[in-house]
Amino acid sequence: MLSAILGAALGTAIDGADGDDSTVDGAITGAIAGTVVGWLMPVALTYATGWLVLHGIGKAKDKIFGKGK
């Protein structure tokens, strides 16, 4: 919810900077972008953490048992 509000505020500010039209479309676009980023960041961080753990386990296994063929 907070990401959508911040996205709407940021979209309004960016869209209002040119002064051509209403800032409502910028607020809507910003709210959508904020919601998507708010949903996507935990997914990306979870994926990156899992990859790092698996990569570290693979390196530790290679160091302990030697590299396989």
C-alpha cells in the first residue's frame, strides 16, 4: 500500500514537471509501477539469496571433495 502511495506521489511530481497536462495519468502510472516494484523486489531478493546459497554450497562441496569431472 505504501509503495503505491509513494509511486503515485512520485509519478505526479514527474508528470507535473512538464506542465503539459493533468498529473492524474502520472499518478496512476506511478501507483502501478510502485505496486509492481513492491511485489517484485521480495521475489528478486528471494531468488538471489537462493542462488547465492546454492552457489556457495557447490563451491564448498568442490573444495571439500575436489572438483568432479
